Amino acid sequence: MPFVPLPGVLRERALAKLLPQNGLLAALPEDVRARLLPHLALADLPAGQQLGQPSGTFARAYFPVAGVVSLLQTAADGSERVVALVGSEGVVGLPRFMTDAAVSRVIVQSAGYGLALGRDQLLEEWARGGTFMRLLMRYNRALAAQKVVLGSCRGLHTLDQQLACLLLMSLDRLPSQEVVLTQEAAARLLGTAPQAVAGAVDRLREAGAASWRRPGLLAAHDGAALRAVACACERRITGEYQRLLSDAPAIASSASGATADTAARRPQRDAMVARGGAERPYGA
């Protein structure tokens, strides 16, 4: 995975502008952010990339700024199912004493980028026992609540409802009305067959909620129609995050209204400056 060190003043300033675009980092006091800033690097998160080792260990934590990361669990029959989604509200790669042993893999679902913090620096700030530690503990509780809700969702709700919920949760973490997701990837995330996903997408299209814009790209047509199909699990998860992380920026819902283009692309331009390279579209 490419990491971009930021030795220059210009790049460090660009990184400082990106830092508030992640909900957890934005909620930190200024002195904590100042301590972390020299140790952060910009990391690309290409779709399909596995983060961390197969053993579940991470050399660094990732604070996404754009994109969606899936936490997967392997079922008894060998299939994989999504147990949680993480976007710009959170972090992946926490120390093992804070993580769920049931999570088998961490995969980038929708391409983006994030800020990477080395394991040693994360543990050093954790050991201070201040705001950083308390915020991560509260976030971990919110993440655990998401896993519980999604786990019960599979036994209680139809595939159409589950797919609509997955789309809403992805859209909440993306700056557009489109989710880069192949039929096969959606089947893996939901623990079902690709043919079953195709049928569910057809029914969402008939309801005027969502359809394939092109192969591998699901587009939401009407947020209200999508929510009408979805179960209440997405709202329960968002409510838990807001309750436990009330002092962090709320997760904006892209499904209920498109983000303004200039606001959506501002962190993208800052990332381009931090990279010193060309701008890359979200989801590319």
C-alpha cells in the first residue's frame, strides 16, 4: 500500500486541512491533533485492498477521509459477510485488545484515501489516558453496536431490506448518490448468491429506489424510496453513533440529499496537494 510522507511545509498544511475531514480526528483537542500531525501519512485506499495482515494485526491505523471500508466475518460455510462499515466517521486498525477476533478480513469496499497513523504512535497517545483514549473507547462501543444490529438484521429482515440498508450505510459515508459495488461483492457482503442480489436490485429498481448505473455501480434514485424499502437498522446504527459520539461531527446522510459539489470535492483537492500528484475521482 503506497504511503506518502509529508516532509514539506505545503504538504503538512494540506494534511492539516484533511485531518478535520475524519470525524474522530476532528473531535480531538487541538493539542492532541498537533501531536499526531507529524506522525500522519496519506494512504490510498484502492477498492478491493485488504488492510492489515491475515492474522488481524495492523502496523498502522487508518482514519478514512473518503471511501468505505468493510469488516468481514467468515461464516461456518466459508462465505464472508459484512459485520460493519467504516467511513470518514471512524478508524480501522485499532490495537488487538480493542478489536473483534471474529473479524476475518478488512477490505476497502469503495475506493478513497485516509490518514495513516503508526501503531507505536497510536499506542503512545493511548497510554496518555486522555481524550484520545476515551474517544476510541466510545467509538469502539458504537462499532460493536453496529455489529450487533447488522448481525440481528440478517435473521429478521428480507434480502431487499438488507441490501437497501447496506446501500444507505454506504451512501452515508460517500459524497455522491452512487456506490461502487459489483454484484459479486454485494453477494459476499450479504452472504448470499449473486443471483439473489440481482433479483433484489431488480425489485429496488421497480420501487424506484436504486438500480445499476452500469455494471459495478449502484445508483440511488430516490432516498425516500430507498428508506421505504430498508429496515430500520441503518437508523438504529446512526442513532447509536450520535449518542455515543455526540461531540463528534454527525455522519451526513447522502441518501437524503446530495452534498454540494464544492464541499464534497474540497478534501479531494487537499489530498491532491498532499500527494503532490494528480486528482483522482472518488470511487475510481
